[in-house]
Amino acid sequence: IGVIEAIVAFLFLLSVGGLASVDEADPITPLAGGNATMNAAIADAQRSLPLFLCESVDDEGYGPDRGFLKVRVPVKSTEMTHEVIWVGPFAAWDGQNFAGLLANQPHAMPGLNRGDQLDFTYEMIVDWSWGHPSGNNYGDYTTRVIYAQEGDDTALAALAQPPFEKSWTCE
């Protein structure tokens, strides 16, 4: 089975229950490079990314049901140099190369739409999210910053504390 066929099959399985809690309006939330809080959240997400991948990716390289990666994609636009967008489902092919389906409608990637495949590298990942079968919502480091900045305590409370299980290991 090819990469595209596998991802399409995986997307079909997700479509039965719908994509996770991706906002239909697809608003753009700026991730300012000078925002120390957001930069710290991205650094924390990147530090915990190997743990998330070890815990969630299956033996064939497929990410978990309701698992997403937030990817910083270079774009040619007068408005921005990079678009940051959620991708899921996703596959981690060799630890450095990934493929997944755009979970949001891109704003600065002409020719690409929600549901289209995006190939990307490990270095492009700035956050991760996992609606775990236990009911906990793990990861979402940048989302936590946005919720806190917006004063959305209800949404913030729905995210697991801490952002990952202390019992997760890479073995």
C-alpha cells in the first residue's frame, strides 16, 4: 500500500468520527517570533515531541487516532513567511520525514486545501496534540498559550495537566 493510499484510508477511518476539535472557521492566530511565552511553549512541545511519538506511533509509522502535529511551513506570501497549520492524521516514516493531511484550510499555500497531503520534516514541527482514548487531551502547548491569552479558562481546563503522562517512555 502506498503512502497516499494509507493516509487516505486512515483519514476515512477518522472521518467516521470526524476530525478532532479543529475549528471550522480556520482562523489565523499569529505566532509572533518575539512572543517569549509562545516561544517557550514551542520549545516545550519540541522537547516532548520524541516522547509523544514513541508513545503513540505504531510499528508501521502511523500516528494515533486523534493525533495531530502543528507544522511551520515556509510560504511565499506578502502577509507571512511561514504558515503554521495542524496536520493529521500523520505518518512518521523514518523519524525525520513525515506525511499527513492538512486538518485546516491553509491561507497562504495556493493549490492546497484541507485534507490534502503535506510532506514535512521533523524540524518543521512546532507542537503536537493527542485526544487520547483515556479522554485526556495531551500536548497542545501553543494552544494553551492562546487560550490563556484569550482568557478561555474553560477550554484551558479541558487540556490535561501536565501536557503528557509522566509514565510515557521511549523504549
